[in-house]
Amino acid sequence: MKTITRLYILQVILVVAIIVLLMVLKLNIDKRLNLFLKSSHANNESTVNNILKIDRMIFIRPLRDNSEWDETVKYIENPTKDFEKECLNTLLSTFSFNHIWVFDQNGKQIYYINDSISVNLDTILLADQLTQLLTPDTPFSHFFINKNNELVEISGATVVPTIDTKHTLPAKGYLFIGRNWNMAMINNLEEITGARIQIRKPIIQKHRTTVEESFTISYNLTDLKNRPINTLVFSFPTTYFREWEKDTTILTIINIFIGLCIIILIGFLSRKWLIVPLNSLIKALHMDEYQDLQSLKSVKNEFGEMARLIEDSIITKNELQIEIKNKLETANVLTYLKNKAEESDRLKTAFLSNMSHEIRTPMNCILGFIQMLQQEDYTLEERHQYMSLVSSSGKQLLTIINDILDISRIENDQMILQPEHFDLNDFLENLLLIYINEKQKTGKNDLVIELMKGTSEKECCIYCDSGRLKQILNNLLSNALKFTYSGKITFGYSCEKENLVFFVQDTGLGISPQDQEIIFERFRQAEETHTRKFGGTGLGLPISKGLVELMGGKMWLTSEKGNGSSFYFTLPDVIRHDAILTKKRTDPLTRSLNLSGKTILIVEDVPENIELISYMLKSTRVNIIRADNGLIALNLCQENPSIDLVLMDIQMPVMNGYDATRGIKKIRPELPVIALTAYAFDKDKKSCAESGCNDILSKPINKNELLQKLDNLLGK
């Protein structure tokens, strides 16, 4: 279908649609108006009926309660002032009645009371009227009277005993109540119903005025003989009709607005279907962009077909460009991943090879010299020399294991610091003596090692983990000593407010820029070939950097290949000016420890370890008892009170050391227990303390440390 034809059809459709719309609106308005009028009047009438019904029920409820009461019967038979005062007068004031009458069974008035401001109706009711009005068949009555232009509503009932709730027995008397329909009551009803209320002369039927004035509902008020004496008229305002007029005006304005919109719409669609499509096609052809064709291609005409063809060609071109780009990116990613995998495989192979070399080297020394000592006869001096080499290799192997454990603790956030107050100057001077001695052992006589203190004071008190600080400086100083043959190694610190900046500088080989990026990675070294000259696991610097960061500081270096290296690290907020330093006992036990007369229980499931410990304690002349699991140890401690101390292994069959220690502490809380553990993590040491151990010895056991702990617990 041609575009011009579409425009003509559209105009005809719009004109017809407007005519139909106006007709539908008119019919809908008339229909809604009629429905609304009927519904409103029905709702108003229902509301008034319900309100009057409820009001009447509230009015006669006290009448029913007091007319079905034995006390009222007694009063009629024998009137008393007390009943009148306590019941009848109270009834008048409580329920806002204006009149109360009481008659005997013959219709004679016994009592009458009003509220003193109303018209006196003492003789309004006669005996013959009562006997005809109220009978067992009609025990209740409701009517109105008009006395001196005052409208009074009266309700009466036969008085019967309490058990006769249906008033079927002959009346013992008659009780009537009355209330005035004054302005207060009418105002109250107006507030409840929302209508204007008038009391008019009686009319024959309910009357509804025209809707232009108001909705009117009328109720006749009848006397004793059911004759209308007044009419109660409820008038509801019809202000909402003005709203209908307003709505009609608005609809007229809307219709005019729709007509204007139709004209604008025709011009808009003409532009949309002719000018815009042509511009979109031209732009797409020139710019190779098809976003402007999205709305045009769905149109089933010449422009829509052209838009679809142009879009397909542009999309095909773009897809080819994206595919080429993705293939190039994929190739780059694969190349990167291949290089990373090869690098990871190379590092893993280098690490395994390096660790194998570092572990087997001391193990070769240990096993080799032990075999020599077992098979050959050597002089005492040679044996001492070989044993010294075995001990040195064992310490080297233990250092490798400790480094691996430390890097594991750091990477798993399990490293726990133990800060303390100590003198940094004294600490560094001891470290200086150690490395001067190490320098002499290596034969580097042309190398100078010097310490530079950051304060002129004799003491510099700081608060941090001295053991970990020593580990950091040992790693840096041992590297400096390893890679520096001559010149100078300088280490020390400077003060920046409450912070310290440590440094270790050397004139050694230096580190190239590319190697500076990797030496803080674990198992990485500047030299990673099979022909490398220097040993080591490559864990020292990663551990040191991790410990520094754990203490809140940072580590960095400056270096140039061939011109030495300078390592720096900071420890924030560690200086303590007012702390009191106490000298810790660090001297080894020098006197001969005599434990004769003492008994030690060794709990260990490995016989070789028992033999080793027994040999270490041989010089103390202590009595030794052995147990190979925790259950036996627990029984021995319970049966043998002569046991003075327990050396408790942790990992054992039957019962472990933790449970055994807890059991021993329950029966003998004063008995000291020293844990012997190969576990090296801080949480394991904490578990030993929580189970009740007095002290801890880590394997491999150092004899001097063992004797020192025994002296602390038993030697005094």
C-alpha cells in the first residue's frame, strides 16, 4: 500500500473515531448520572432508616430492662421513696430521659417525674388508654405527642416479673419513658446523618423533591391512635451535581483538544512516514549506522523494506569486524596464558629442584658423618669435629623447615606476634657481634660491618616482637653478608616521631630492576639456574616483608646492578619513652643441675625419643619413669605420688597429651607438666597452655633449654 493512500485512510479513520468517541461519552455520562442518582438516594434512605432504628433501640433498651424486673413489680405493689430515688430518678439522669411514668395494673398513676425544664405531662396518659394500649398480646407501645409545641417521644411496656422476658403474663403495672425532640437532639441526628432535619406538619406519604433542589426523605410521627401529628424530613444536599456540570465542561474542553491533536497528529505522521524515513536511509548509507532504522524497518512499505536491507548489510559488515577483533584478542589471551603456564611450570620445577637441593645437602652431611662415626675409629678431636658439622647441618635443616612454616603462617593469617618492651640499641649491638663473628668465619676480612643508631641516648625502648624483628634483620644481614665480598655493610635505624625506619645497606652485587620485582615473591631469587653460585630457599625476603606488614609497616629497596643494595622497612608507633626496661635472663644454666631424689615421668610413644631425653637427664641423677601413651601416664600420676614433674608428648595413641594433661591437672593440679611437641604453629602452643601445661618444649629438644626449664620448676 502506497504511503499517500495510508494518509487518506488515516484521516477517515480519525474523523469516524472522533464522532464515535463523542457519542460514547455522551451516552456514558447520561447513564452514569441516572445510576448515580438512584444509588445515592437508596444509600441515603438506608442510612436514615438504620440510624433511626438504632436510636430507637438505644431509647427503649432501659425500658425493657426495668419493665422485666422483680424490683419494679415490688415497687408497684408497695411504692417506696428509696426505689424512686435510687432507680427511677437515676434512670432519668443516666439515660437523658425527660419523663418517666409508673402505673399500677389498674392504670392508676403511681409516680411521675420530669427533668424540671420540660413541659409537665403528669396527666397526659389516662387509665382507660393504658389498658387498651398495652395487653399481653401487645406489651410494648411507641408513639409521639405534641404538647405546647413541644414534641415528645414516648415508649411504654407492661411490667412483669424477671422470668417473663416475652411479657406473656398479665401486667403487674405499666412503665413509660419519654424524651423531648428538642434542637440538641435534632442537631445530633444532623451530625450523624449529614442531612438537614426539619419537623413539619404531617403529610400523608413519604415525599422526594426534585434532584435539582435536594434528596428529601420524610417520616410520619404518629400518636396513640397511629395518627400523624408531625413529619420528620431529612434533606440531603445535591452539591455534587455541580461536579457533574464541571465534568461535562471538562469533557467539552477535552473534545476540542482532541480535535486539535488530530490535526497535529496528521502533520506529525506525515513527517514520520515521509521525511524521517528518507533522512534515516540517507544517514545510514553515509554513516554505516543502523540504529536510526529500528523503527523504520518494521513498517511494511517501501521504506521498511529498504531499511531492512540496509540494516542487514551494516550488521554483516560489523559482525565481520567484531569477529576479526575477537580472534585477535583470543590469540593474545591464549599467548598470555601459555606464557603464564610455562612460567608457572618453570618456577615449580625450579622450586622443587632448589628445595630438594637445600634439604638434601644438610641431610647428606648428617647421614654421611653419622655413618662414618658408626663404622670407623676416629680420634676424639675428629669425632667432635664431625659432630659439630652434623649439628650445624641439623640447624640448617631446621631453619629451612621453620621458614616454610613461617611463610605458611603469614599467608594463612595465622602468625601471632608477641610484642614486648626491650632496648633496641642493646638488641642491635648483640646482632652486630653475631655478624662480625659470622664475617670472620667466612674469611671476608676486607668487609666492614657497622651499626648506625638513630638516637644519641644510651637506651632506645621500643615495643614490638623482638623475635620477629631479629628474624627480619637476620634475613637482610645474612643476604648482605652472602652477596658482599668487600666494602661495607651498614645497618641501623632512624627515628621519625614515634616511628622507626630500619635499613640494611651493602656494597655487594646489587639487584637488577627486573629482579627487584620478583625477589619478594616466595621461592623466587635473582638467580634461578642450576649453575647459581649462592644457595637458599628464596623465602627470607617474602617472610621478612610479610612480618613487616603484619607489624603495620612496609618494606622496599633501592639497588643498582654492581653498586650494592639498600633495604628499608618501617615500624610505626613502636617507640616508648616512659617504659621501664627489665633485663631478661638469657644466660644459659652454668651450674650442674642436681635433681637427685626427684622423679620425672617421660610420656612418649617413640622409644628413641625416650632414650634421648633419658640421656640428656643422666647428669642430673633424676629418677625416670616411662609411659608410652597418655592413659598410662594418667594412671601412674594417680597411683604414684612421688612423681615431681611430667614431660608430656602431645601426639600419642590411646590418649593424646592434651587429654592426659587435663586429667592429671584434675587429680594433681600442683604437678608441673612440660609439653613436648613437634607442632610448630602458634595455635598448637596455645592449645597446650589451655590444657594446663606449665611450659612447652618444641622438638627437636635443646638440652640446655630442657635443663633450664627443669631448673625453673624443680631446682629451686
